[in-house]
Amino acid sequence: AVINKTVTITIKGGMTSYPVCQKLQELGLIANATDFDNYLIKNGFANRISVGTHSLKIGMSYEEIAIAISDPR
């Protein structure tokens, strides 16, 4: 993996957490979409996914990605 490689993801209105997780997996940010979706649901991020374009770095933790793609509480 390239260190500090940045990828962008665009989240559209009405997208549920799972398709977002699938996109993150395609981009190489996470290894498993189902695992990350479960993390989002368990930690209360799934219903806070923020519409728009987000820049994420390869190698971010689940928590860092979740915070980056979520609206603040």
C-alpha cells in the first residue's frame, strides 16, 4: 500500500451505510464491507453518514473513517 495515498468517496443522499461500506472496500480503505458496516451500526455511526465528498487516507482506522464520513453528534 502507498503511504499517505488519499482517495475520495462521494456519498449521495439516501445511501444507506452498506453501499457506502462496499464503496470503501472497492477503494481499498477497508478489507471487509460487512465488518465495517457492523462497526458503524454498533457504534452509532450508521445513521449519521454525511452526504458529500470526503477525502480519506489509505490506512485510516475504522474509527477515523467513521468520524470522517459522519455528521458530528
